[in-house]
Amino acid sequence: MLHDSVKPLDRALPRHQVTGSTDVGDVSWVTPTVQLMSACLPFGTPGHSWQFVAQGKLPASHKGMVDAAKATGAVAAELLTDAAVLERAQDEFRRVTARTRCPIPDGVLAPPLRAAQS
């Protein structure tokens, strides 16, 4: 069964932090990021499993991913067209990162990009 409701937005800080193993965690310390969760898999599907992968091919999963992409695109469009919304996002980013220790040690830089080898 897929989740069929929308969780209310909790504007209180600090927020519940969802963790996982992605590079977006590092990126989020450099620039504001947006992530959302959408109904793509039935409850109880274990992450990083063959069941997770197999269900990702189903129409319900594709619908959830398309809905998430539309929502993310709408946020991006609003940030690009409404300076007040962009400023509020930047203010929140500064507030959150100012009181939280960055997990990236000082002085660590990304390695230089290399051209793809053919």
C-alpha cells in the first residue's frame, strides 16, 4: 500500500533530519538544497534491495517520481521568479548552517575535474 496523504509542513526549526548516504549532504553545506519524498514504493520495502529496484519499474513508482520532479521544478521556478522567496531560502540556509557544525573539515577542497577518458 502506498502512502496516500500529505504530511503537514513543519516550519519549526530544528527540523527532523533524514540521513542517508548521498552526496547531497556535502552539497547542502555549500548551497541551499531541496529534497522531498514521494510515494513510489509500498510501505516496508527495504532500501538497497532487489525489491526496491524491481518496484522502481512499476507505473506507480514512475508516477511518484514524476510528481516529485514537478514539485521540485515548481520550487525552482518560484526561486528564479520571486526574489522574496529566494531571500527567505537564503536566510534560512544561513540560520541553519550558522548553528550547526559542518561535517566537511576546514581546508578540504573538491578534487579537480578530469576529462572523461574514451
